Amino acid sequence: MNANTTYWVLFIGVAVLSYIVQAMFQRRIDKASRIPMKRGLTGREVAELMLRDHGINNVSVISTPGQLTDNFNPSNNTVNLSESVYSQSSVAAAAVAAHECGHAVQHATGYLPVKLRSALVPIVSFSSRAVTWVLLLGMLLLKIFPGLMLFGIILFALTTLFSIVTLPVEINASRRALAWLEGAGMTDYSNRDEAEGALRAAAYTYVVAALSSLATLIYYIMIFMGGRRN
């Protein structure tokens, strides 16, 4: 199987998997969004309560425009919740808010994979800007200057590593979120499955992203090895 055939097999396989995961994630979120939270707490209130319960007093919870824009920003210590999550009182909003607070707890406790991912950020920021042009030129000049494409592969491998390191960070944040939601009485037997399902589906999207990056890396390696042999 040549590089192009391998690429299309990998590309189609990852694309189909991505579609399935995204559809599952949306279905889970839609279902959890229709289940109201006990006590009527909004995503903002859930986030503030989780932070307070973990003794984190220097992180603010703010609203950010758009959908699926929820994140924790360690540079300014903010939990940023999309408008619907910030103001909505639902199991989905609580799960997303608690997940982002899980990242805040990771930073506060020095969770090792977070430290590793943070160390990779400046490197990946540079490599992601340069890698497309380096790989393009590397493929064009492969026969006369193979080192250029090899450098591009190394740059792309760093972005793949970042995607892989992100997996335990996201999975751990969800586990922290679920543990706190249950321990704080936010979820029980009647709605825990919906919260867990939404967070698990979200984690799968990161798995697909890592697989996609790994598949593309394999494709570039095959091109490089094939060019070296010819």
C-alpha cells in the first residue's frame, strides 16, 4: 500500500469516526441540556461553588461569546463559560462548568500532565505556524534536501505529542468534575448517567483529534521514507 492509498484509508476512517463521535457528543449534550439542575444552579454558580470547595479563590468565572468556547485560562486565572453554559441551569451546563473547573484544580494542585502540556505550549505554538510551509517545501525538495522534510516531520510530531498529552488532562478533568458533582450532591442516581455521558462523549472528541494527528504524521513519514527509497 503506497502513501497516498494509506492516507486516504486513514483519512476516511478518522473522518467517519469523527462524525460518529461528534454526533454522539451533540446527542448527549442535547439530552443533558433538557434535564434541569436540582436547586436551579446555573453553570456559573456551579463553577463558583466547585472552586470555593477546592479552596481556589483567585480564579474568576466569566461569560464568553459563542458555543463550545468553554475553557480555563491559566494566564489570567479565568474559567470562561459560553453564554448558554454560564446562564443555563441544566445537567449539561453543570457538567461543562465543573469540567473547566477541573482544569483549574489541576493547575492549583500541580497535576503533572498539565505541567507537561504547559511546557509544550510555546514549542507547539511555533511549530503549528511553521509546519505547513516546512512540510510543503520539504515534499517539493525531498530528493535534493531531505533534511527539510524530516525537520517538518519533527515539528508535526510535536503537535501530535501535544494532542496525546492532552488526553489524560481532559479525562482527569472530567473525573474530577464527576466526583465533585456527586460528592456535592449536584448529581445522583437520577441524572448522574447524563452528566457522565456528556463528559465521556466530550473526551472522545479529543481521542479522535489525537488519532487524526497521528494518522497524518504516519502519512508524512511514509512520504519521506518512500522519497528516500526512490
